[in-house]
Amino acid sequence: MPLSEQEQRLLEEMERNLYQNDADFVATVSGRRGKPNYTQIALGALLAIAGVGALVAGVITQLAVIGIIGFALMLAGVLIVITPGRGSASAEPVARPGAAPRSGSKPRRSGSFMDTINERWERRQDGDR
């Protein structure tokens, strides 16, 4: 079921306000990263493979210490692969095309957006009666 025009406008306004007011949050969750560090990926993969080998060796020899070391190596390898290296994440917040620049603008009240949404909701409810 597609959204009505009013719901689409409301969604677009909410998105604009998110990009304008929470640029740091948008930059954090946008998923945009810099170039991958292939050395870091290769090192992490080799470490994880070595960990699997040590874990299997620990199971075969029935020595818990070797298995624990293998698990630790696997965990370290995976963490090395998935953590971003220095400089790989963008230092500047992601700017959305068409979004107004934040510099020079007045800070808005934190509740004004929610007040607007609540007022619209109340008007919609009153219109249905």
C-alpha cells in the first residue's frame, strides 16, 4: 500500500530534519567508509585461519589450552577484519544534497519538531471525526 501525498511530505520533512539536526548520527550510521585496508583484512583473515587450525588441534589433542588460544586467535582475527582502520571512516559528516548548511543557522528547539508532528496528528484525528 503506497503512502499518501501527505504521508510522503511528512516523511520527507522528517528526513530533512534528521539530516539537518543530527548530522553526526547520520554520518555514524550511513555506512559510508573510506577505502578498505587490504593489509588489515589479509592479516585478520590469516589470524582467523590460524585460530581455526589451533582450535581443531586443541580438539584433536584434547588440550583445552590450545583450543582456548585458537578461539582467541579467531576472535582477534575477525575483530581486526571488521574494525575500521585509522583514516578509513570519513571525518566530515555526510552532507545530503539539497540540505541546508548548518553553519550560520539558529539552533532549533529540540521539541519543536515533535510539537509539529503532534499538532499534525491531532489535526488528522480531529478531521476524521
